Amino acid sequence: MWTAVSHMSMTAFACVLFMSYGATLFGFASWNRLLHRYPTPLISPFALLTPVSGLVSGAIFLGESLAAVQAIGVALVFAGLLVNVYGPRWSARLRRAGA
């Protein structure tokens, strides 16, 4: 472990620094602000984006590739969030269109 840390590239060091300081402070500040403005049941499903953002940032900044199962998982999380956020609107529209 010490060898890996002592031979880290500047990109890896910058990613660790960004994730440990910048993203953490931004994430907690944003989360707290959202919780003050909106009801908790509306906001809590967005916590599912935490692992998705880790996978996507690794793919973008570190050149990692997503496995097929990971890509399917990301798509399912986004689909679930779409249903959770827009589902009531969609079902209301369907009821109005059918009536």
C-alpha cells in the first residue's frame, strides 16, 4: 500500500484531493440546502446517485471503463429516479388522457 501511495501520479493525487475535500464539502452543502428547501422523501432517492457519480467520474477522469453490468446499473438508477421524480406527473397525465 505504501508503495502505491508513494508512486501515485499527479492525476491520481489530484483526484483524491478533489474527492476528499472539494466534492465532500460541495456534496454535504448541497445536500443540506436541498433538505432545507424540499421534503425529505423527495430528496432521499437522489442519494442513489452517489455510487453512480463515482463510477462516472472514474470513467471520465481516470480513463476507467464501465463493465456492462455497471452500465446497466447506472441506467437502472437513472430510470428509477425518473420514475420516482416524474411518475406522479406521468400517471396524472395518463389518467386525464384516458378520462
